[in-house]
Amino acid sequence: MKKNQKYLVWSPPAGANRFAALDNFVRAAEAEDWSESEIQYVIDEVVEARDDAAGVAVLVSFTER
């Protein structure tokens, strides 16, 4: 997904673990009409991350700056 990576307008919740942040990310992605495959890609990356910090970093990498 990196080649034509989409970015989401959202704010990661402060202090949330990766799964709580992922829940918010998915709701925001659905509101912006991301496809199921695009959302699933991000979910897979977050779940496979080595820890919460790495998982949240994945989500931030898909956040519009």
C-alpha cells in the first residue's frame, strides 16, 4: 500500500494502546469511505507490530499531516 498510500484525517487518542487506537482509526476510515481491503491492510500491519508503540506508529504513518 505504500506506493499509493492513502492518508486519513483523524487524531490518534492520547495514551491509547494500539487496539483502542485502531478502533478509532477504523471508524474514521469507514467515514472517509476507505475500502475493506485498505482498512484490512492497516489492521494487519497494526496486529503484526511488535508492541503498542510500533502499532500506534503504523497508524500515525497513515495519518494526514
